[in-house]
Amino acid sequence: MSQQDANSSPTNGRCAESLSKTVRIVIAGGGTGGHVQPAVAVFQFLNQTIDVKALWIGSHHGTEQAAATQTGILFTPIQTGKFRRYLSFQTPLDLMRIPLGVLQALRVLRRFRPDVVLSTGGFVSVPTVVAARMLRIPSITHEQTATIGLATRINARFASVVALTFEQSRTQIRKTNADIVVTGNPIRASLLGGSATAAFQQFNFTPNLPFIYVTGGALGAHAINEAVSAALPRLLRSTQIVHQCGPESANADYSRLLEVGLKLQSELQNRYVVRERIGTELADIYAGASLVVGRAGAGTVAELAALGKPSILIPLPGAGGDEQTLNARVLADAGGSVLLPQSELTPDRLSSEIERLLQSGRLDEMAASARQCGRTDAAERLADETLKLIQ
């Protein structure tokens, strides 16, 4: 197993500068936003740096098709099957889909003739990485979480390079001849330019009170929504909260939380803003927030680390390999976050943890500790590692 230095400096675009031709790249990955956003971030960096033509190979039902369309990337779906470590009646059908997906990926790769394949994970990426190996097309596969997922473990046997978010994950890769590099997890460049002033103005908040951002991820988190809802009368005495609760279709909490807000004491109502989703205003929210409360998905943890935001992380129980707990532990062990298991989540415990942190005077120290775990140049690092394969 060949391993490159995890702490080596990025090439700062030197690979891109040495390329004079149009680079043809296939992106493979999806299923969830955690697999999609890194691919978008890398493509956007490359598109600003070189002449690139990209094709995204994804699934028929994942989130990646919408992301590809919004980003201006051609999209082709193939069959894919989920690899399960438990008994399921769907397993035989999925096992039949996998070789079909490889055959479809072979056909697409032969037609598109890419210089390189960039995989950002998820089971949909496996057929394309396997097909690339069969056609001797170099590929790089990126793992966003602290836990190496099964799809990445499989890809590692066929890929040229395995890129990791955390150095701690290196020891989990055993069966591979690929080079191993640590790039961090790319985040959207737009998140780096937020304005705290704009956030306070947008939500009609006062700069004199701490601003807390609560997020349950794209679909929200009912357990977090419940705890925050019950804790509002206590928390809003000394804070202001923007609460991203998830769409009504996912957890049915939005309407209830609106009613809870309207029943607050009149002087507290303006201190609470609830949204189903957060869009382009996220950069400003991060800039203005004193503290973030949320799940510990790979994307959220990468954003908190890169931006240096103190947090209370409540991992999703039962996530594959308990990956969210391991993600949260990276920041918690560094001193940048407090890990609060959902089994211990109550309104009183959440309120006490928030008040303790706000009163401790440690938020700046936590911010610095979180920042040490992140890389604002992860998209550039991953892009450069991808381009190295076609030098």
C-alpha cells in the first residue's frame, strides 16, 4: 500500500496550470447530499481554473441529478444496488443490478472517453469505478466521513487514489494498492464569504444577544426539533435562534414550530425564526452564529471545521457504522465541539449545555480548535489530486 504524506501542501493549482487541453472528467457518486456537495465544489473549482468537460454518472432516484443539472453538468443514470450487511428481500434484486450497472458504466465511459474519474462515494459510484479500472482509466475516490464506508472500501480495491477527509481514517484502509491522501472534505466556496451584519439584518436580530443556528440537516431532525421547541422559553431569554427544521414532508414539524413561536411571550417572538430549508443565506448565518447546534453529517462537520464554528453535535443514532458519532468525535476531541448523544438529549440538558458554553468564555478557543480540523482549500486539494492522475 503506497501512502502519501497527509500534511503535504496543496499544489495551488500547479497541476491545472500545466494542462493545456480540455480535461474530460466523469463524476461518480450520489444518493445523499453528503456525496454530492464535494463533487459540486471540486467541479466548480476546476471550471474556474481549466477548460473542463464533465459528465456525472449517478442513480435514477438520488439527489445527484438535480445537483448536476443546477451546476451545468451532463448527467447519465445507471442501475445500482445497495450493498447490505444484513438480510433483506431486496438483496437478490440489488445483486443483479450491480453487474448491469457495470455494463452500463462501461458503455458510458467508452462513449465519453474521460481522462479521469472522480468518485465521491455512495453505492452508485461503485459500478463506474470498477468499469474505469477495466478500461484502465485512472480514478480517485473520496470518503467524506471519519468512518470508511462499504462503498469506499470496495472502490479502494479498484481506484488509483483514495482521498480521505481525516487523517484518523487512514488505518481503516487495508485492502488497496491505491495511494492514500488526506485532502479534507470540500465545502462550497460561497460559504467562505458570509457577513454577520447581513445575517443580523435579515432576521431582524440585535447584535447584543448571542445568535444560535440550529440545523437538523436537509431533512431536519425531529428529536432536535422537539428539544428546541420545549427549550425556547428558557433559551430565548438570553439568545436569538434561527432554526432549520426540515421540510414539512419529512417530519411535519414546521407548522407546529410556527405555532410554538406565535405562542411565545411577545418580547421573545422576534428572537426565534424557523425555516424548513436554508439556502444562499447559509453563509451569512454561519458568519453571524455564535454557536451551532445540529447533527454530525459529513457536510456539516466539514463546514463547521473549515469556518471555525463552535458547536453542540447530536449524532444521528444508527447511522451506518455509527459514522456521525465518529464525525462528531473528531471535533469534540479537538475541543471544537460538545458531543451530546441523542439518548441524553432533553430540553433541560440542551439548554444547560448552550448556557454553559455561552457563559464560559471558551467560544473563541473552541472556534480555533474546530478550525484546526478543517481545510478551506479541500476542493483545490482534491481537484489537484484528480488532475495529477492525467499528467
